Amino acid sequence: MMVSTPIQLFLPLLTGLSLVLSASASAAESPAVNTTYQLPAAELQAVVDAPRGPSFQMGPQRKLALLVNLPGLPGIVDVAQPELKLAGLRINSKLRAASRFEFGDGMSLLDVASGKIRNVTGLPANPRIADTAWSADERWIAFSRWSDTGVELWLLDVDKASAYRLIKEPLNAVAGAGFSWLNGLSHADKAEAPQKLLVRLNPLKQAAAPVAPIAPAGPNTQESLGGKVTQNRTYPDMLKSPADADLLDWQLQSQLAVVTTKGEVQRIGQATVLLAAQSSPDGQYILATQLRRPYSNMLPISRFPQLIEMWDMQGKKLKTMTERPLRDRLPPGNDAVQTGPRNYGWRSDQPATLYWAEAQDGGDPNVEAKIRDSLFQQAAPFDAAPQKLQDLATRFADVDWGRDDLALITEYWWKTRDLKTWRISPGSPAQQAQSAPPELMFSYKSEDRYADPGSPSKRINEFGRAVLRTAADGHSLFLIGAGASPEGDRPFLDRFDMKTRQSTRLWRSAAPYYEHVLTVLDDAGKQVITSREASDERPNFYLRDLTGKAEPRALTQFPHPTPQFKGVQKQQINYTRTDGVALSATLYLPPGYDPKRDGPRPMLMWAYPEEFKSASAAGQVKDSPYKFNRISYWGPQIMLARGYTVLDHPAMPIVGEGKQEPNDTYLPQLKMDAEAAVNEVVRLGVADRNKIAIGGHSYGAFMTANLLAHTRLFRAGIARSGAYNRSLTPFGFQSEDRNFWEAKDVYQAMAPFNFANQIKDPILFIHGEQDNNSGTFPIQSERMYQALQGLGAVTKLVMLPNESHAYRARESILQMLWEQDRWLDNHVKNAPPPVETTK
């Protein structure tokens, strides 16, 4: 099922298409500011408007694939539509759905065996296709279509390649897609038997949405009565008043219904404030998660009280599974969890067996405990005592189900980056757990990409659920991995024998291509579908025979979206910082450019720091020199069109080994990282040392401001949607889990706002006015700009109306490129020689 994009946040309706540029200096001192959207150079516009390839969604039987055509970017008129911002959700109030702005506008079906493509008929003009889901037998595809009045449920008849609206009633898609398939292959063995979907509908005869009174009844008050120390990060879009809480309830109020492929609708249960509804694999039970009061004005909806119940298919409550309180008192630390049952899910290999995890240490990573979590299961009719499956020394992370004697349990500990995967025998509901103890299959550090064994291949079982695919011997798995190595990523397919715990390599990507396995088609591991690309060849899908009897066959032939960039030179470079930590980056050079002949060019570096617990992991190579040169409007490569050289993702590791935390030495390490990158590109002759700019988004913007505050390595900086004052994120940021008062010196030293007076090189700030990311509130850029402006620095602030943490409207993206191009042109490419080049 194509998952909904992260829930977007709500924006006020604009009366015009003005772009707000902040200019607080006097009119006599300030340059004229533009109050309308600007268009960048034609070569930059061409990238924004380049055709996008369709999304590729393989059917569960691996015979067909759905291709959904993706149109260009939405306009600001669409992005500026009203939104509600409630408890971390952004809601399209008119449609009762989570805000989203990317849709498909066409569908086609690809036959894997023949390679033939059929266009889907029956779609209206501009269909705005949102979520899609295959039925287990590949006979149907359910999808939602956004109309002007609601979210509609549609059905695609695969045999006829024809789509039609299934029911008249609109879906409630505020918390999820609003629909899912209810039964699998076991219920679809007869062609005439209708299949079923579980859907969320708006309540019948629901009263009008509550309206906040013009005159408030009193103040909006919060109070803390003290207690133990907790750690809640700073979140945007929280509830602000009782009226907000009532409106949230109204938007989430929905009623479950069963809909057949014949369009028959049967409402079940009562309307309730529903967050989630998971049907059992056999379609006989529903695990319903409902919202309960009291709510919080400081926490997102995921931390609100919840009532989790087991229902039958008539909506009758069979059992209360758990009642979760408001989770406002979690212990400090990234490994902290709530007490009581959590991570509920259905065993995908059983008709109706529920599983969940429970903390055994009070959820507190700071207390000593041999057992941190335990995993339990309970089978229908849920009246027997829960059965313990396994005790874990760290936190439960994930489970892959296979059969009664095979499941893979993964546990994880953030503090040490330890990750372990165990094989267990979960047993069937009619028997106790097998006596065989858990067997350790894999153990490595999550940040050690070279040691990653890969992820197991899955198949679709009789319930329409994904389970582990085993080879004919019954004890071998197929592992699909990225293949990280010192020469770059080389994806692979391995056969892993669980008895010997040895892997046999079946296939590995080879130059000049970057190719990775999407799915294994058979239990022998002889046929796979891959995505293959090269530096000048965009990704296409291939059917590959691993026996070597046939050449790979292209299933798609998507053209190069930006042929003007063919010939871009891409190179993986490796270098070392002064303390010996190995670093790497991807270097891009414009087509036809020869550094020996043409000399060094102005360069744009674009980076994002990462924290590590070991220098060896920090030095590992990422990316591949054979990946397609994706010239996107979002990254730095687009500036190749303007003659710049580009260094993308130069490694900026921040290492803290043993008991030392990475951020304890953030600034010295960041400076070493940047110095090493600058020295290397100058040594290669591809960059003029006096004409290098640094940029980044989010934490990369934070990095940019720090590098301009503490070095003179760069002529200018571009900082998009960042955070600069760490006192505004006092309970942690990124991977830092200490609070401000525990590590005050670290917070203060890392905050570039505290060193604004040291920024001597021009810096451009761009920020979405409706940023929905934790910590990167728009005020972060506003206050940083005001500080620099008051200190007499060369700076500019561009606030993009109606934009979140990632910008969405075509006008916003074009404005962003216009600003970046002019900034680099004025302060890097055509800048006069600097008075001082290093610090």
C-alpha cells in the first residue's frame, strides 16, 4: 500500500501571492525587496519542470506492477488552501483528511512476463490519486481520489484495466489512508466471491464542526505539579485551547464499515474518535485504537491517552487490551519508552494472533536491568493468558514472521548503537512455544554499514500478509542488502543458511551500473526484479535471471528527465581529516569541464552532520559513483547548470567514543571535517579556495551557521529551515538526549546564535513560515537574522508563505532557486578577493 505522505501542517489562506521578505534596516540602507515571486534562470526552471517518472508498485503476486504517473509540482494556490494545525496534525478541514499536495494523475498496469503496459480507463480529468493498495490476489487495486468535496474510494478492475468509484460516502482520512483490504487469498478462492475492505467513514448525521467562541471564556492555562524529571522535545502545532481539543475530536470522529468489491456498505460499531483500526489476517477481528482525554498542550497526538480494544466484525467490544495514560512523563534518553503494552500488531502468519512488547525496566534506560523488554503474544479468542515469546536485553525494534518455527526478532539500543537479530520459534495458538531457545543470527552496530547483512525477502501468504520467504530447504533466507564497501555501495542478494549462519552470495551489482533487488520472485532465488541505473541512465526496472541463462530484460524505458545534464562528471573522493578519521564525498563537475584546462571553479558544498560512536563507522564510504546523476531542484547539483562545481554530502562526522558523547567536541570536529573537504577540492584543482560556499537544510543549516561563525573557510553560506538557538530546544535535538541543564556548556558552545558577532561572511536564510518540524520553528531564522542585521552583517531572510519544513509549491521552489543563484552570484562567483581567506 502506498503510504500517505507525512501529515502536513495547516496554513492560513492568502489573499495574494506575495512573498514576504524581512528587511528591518531603514529604507535608506536597505536594497529594494521584491514582493512578488521571482523566476530563476531558464536552465534552473527547466529542472523544476522536468518530467517525473511514475511510481512503481509491484503487485503481491509479482505478476503485475502499478505505475502511477506523477505530475509537476503543485501551485501556491493549492498549497495555500486552509489547514488545521492540531496536536501535530495538519488537516484539510474541508475534506476530513491529512493535508497533502502530491497526487498521481494517471495509472497504468505493467505485465512482468510480457512487458506490455495497459493504460487505465475510467478516471476523471485531474483525478488526484492519493493512496493505493493491491488486493492479495492482484485482481483489484483500491485507491483514494481527492475530489473538491471529499476523499473518494475507487476501485481498479485489473483484468479490465478500468477504474470506477466504489461507494458514494466519503472516507475519513485524517489519521491514515482511510481504507485497507480486509481479507486475503484464503477468502478469494472463488472468482464470484466479493472481497472486502475495512474503511473509515464520517459519522452519519454528525453535528457541524465546533466553532471557537469569539470571546474566550477564560485564559488557556497549563500547570505542572512537579515530580520526576522528564524529557519532552519542542513540538509545533500543539493544541492551544479547549476549542482546539473539541475540533480535533470532531475531525477524527469516524465509523468503521466493511465495503465489498460490489459496492455493498455495512457500517459497524459506533462512531468514535478513532486513531487506528487493524484487522486480523483472517478478517475476523479488529484492533481499534481510540483517543481519550485529557489531552496535552505540549505533546503531539501520539502521546495522548489511548484506549485499545479488540472488536468483532460487528463492532462489538470483546476485550480491552490496554488503556494508555497521557505519556507526558517519559524518562530522559532516546531509549526511554512508556510502561505497559506497546507496539501492538498481528502475527502475519496466523489467522488472529496478537503480539506486543512491554518494558521490564519501567521504560527508563538509566536504571540497571538485565531485561529491558519482553515480547508477548495472545491468540483469539484472547481469553487465555498471554504467552511470553522472548526476553530482550535492550529495546524491541521489529519482528518478521515466517511460520510456527520461524520468526526474526530485532532489538536495539540507541546509546551504544547495538543491534541484534534473533531467530525464535513462536509456536501456534494450539501449542506452547517451542522448547528451542532463541538463536542469535546477527549482531552488529547499527552505524556500521559495512557489517549490515541485509534484510530478508518476503512473500505474500494466504492471508495477503508479508511473511519471510524461505528457500526449498526450509532453513535458508534471501537477504537483500545495500552492500556498503570502501568502493561505494554495491547492492547484493545473499542466501543465508540459518543452521550454519553462513551467507552465500547469489548476485552483486557491478560497474558501470548501480542496481538493487526490489523483490525475489521464486523460492529458489533464481529470478528477481531490480532497479538499475547508471550515471547518465535514470533508474528503470529489470527482470533478471540469476542462473545466467538469459540477459536482464528491461520492464520500463523511462527517458532521461534532464538530458541537458548528460555528461555531468561524478566522482567518489576519499580523504582524511587531521585526526586520521577517513572521510568521503561525491564530487560533481559540469559537462565538458576539465580542471587542468579550465582551472578551478566556484564551488557549492552541501552537507549534513552525523553523530557516531566509533571513528571506524564514521569513516565508512557512502553512496556509489554509478548512481544516476539526479539533478534535483532540492539539492546542490542544480548549480552545475550555472557553472559551479559541487561537492555533495562531504562527510561531517561527529564522533564520541566510549563514554564521551559526540557533541562534547562538536565544533573542533566540524572544523576538521570542513577543512579537510576544502583542502581536498583545492588539491584536486576543481575549486577556487576563495570562492567556496557552504549550504545545508535543517541540521545542515545549523552546521552552515556554525562554520561561518567559527571559520573563514567559506565566502558565503545558504541556511534553509534551520535552528540556531539551542536554548529553544532545551530537551534534546538530533541524537543529543541530554537536556540543556545537564549539558549546558555543550548547548551553548554549539549554538551559532551565541556567536553571531563572529559571522563575517554573507549568509542567506530561507525558512517556511509554517515549519512543521520539531525544533526548527520559523522564529529560529527570524531571530538569527535580526541578530546579524543588528550586528551589521551581510545577510538576508526569505520567509516562504504556506511552506512547511520541506517546500512544496512550484512558486516557492522557483523563488528558492532564484535567491540561491543570486546569492552565490553576488557573494561567491563575482565576489572581490577576500581580505582574509582562512582562520
